[in-house]
Amino acid sequence: MFTFKEILLPVDLQQTKLTERAVAIAKECAKTHGTNITLMTVIPDFGMPLVANYFPEDAMKQATKEVRAELKRFIEKRFDDPTAIKSVVKVGSPHKAALDYAGKHGVDLIIVPARAKNVRKVFLGSSSTAIVEHAPCSVIVVRPDGSK
């Protein structure tokens, strides 16, 4: 029987409702197979150095600190043993950060919450599409509740 040992669950902390079903799937895998779970959230970068010049030098450092605390609260609210859940905050493109992390850390399953109920809309240029197309491992795309 095949089991997953390392799960990556990218989350958008602004869209937590979308993540609930994905969290439930990750928790079930962990319970059944002793799977390790890593939750990742990504802060968009400034894009261009010119744009970065308009922000205080420590703006990204402060944003990362605040997002790290918010991710910790997210985990504490949803997992019985929050200390067993690894959390990662990256800066940049969400799909690139997830793919890079998965490749470097032996992730064998990425669980991606979908934003749209209609799968055709999900697979039109979204981060989910890029992850599915380029992941070095299996990917589960979890549609919102009530999706058909």
C-alpha cells in the first residue's frame, strides 16, 4: 500500500474558508499514515526594485513576522497538535515557492485548495494549474464545499 510521508499544503491566509477541506484531507492522511504536514503561505514580493524603494527597508521583514504569527494562529486553531505541523513563510510567487519547496524537501503530495467551483475555471492560469503541471510529486486539487 502506498502512503504519503511529506505533505505540503499551501494556504492563502486571506481565503481560509477555501482551505478547510484541504486541511481535513491532510489531517486524515497524518492520522492514518503518520504523514508529516507542512503549511506554507507566500507573501507577494514587490516585483521590481523600483517599487521596493517606496517602502521602508524593514517592510518585508515586518510583513513576514506578522504573517508568520498569523499562520501560527491558523495552525493552532485547526490542528490538535500544532507543534507537529511545520510552517513556512516565503516571499514571491505562490506556485514557484510551493514547487521549489516540494523539490527541495522530499514532498510527495501537495494538497492545493481550489478557488473556483468550476474546474474549468480553476485550470486557467491559476497557481493550482502551475503546481499540477510542474510538481515533482502527486497533487490533489480540493474544490470548495458543494462542488460538483
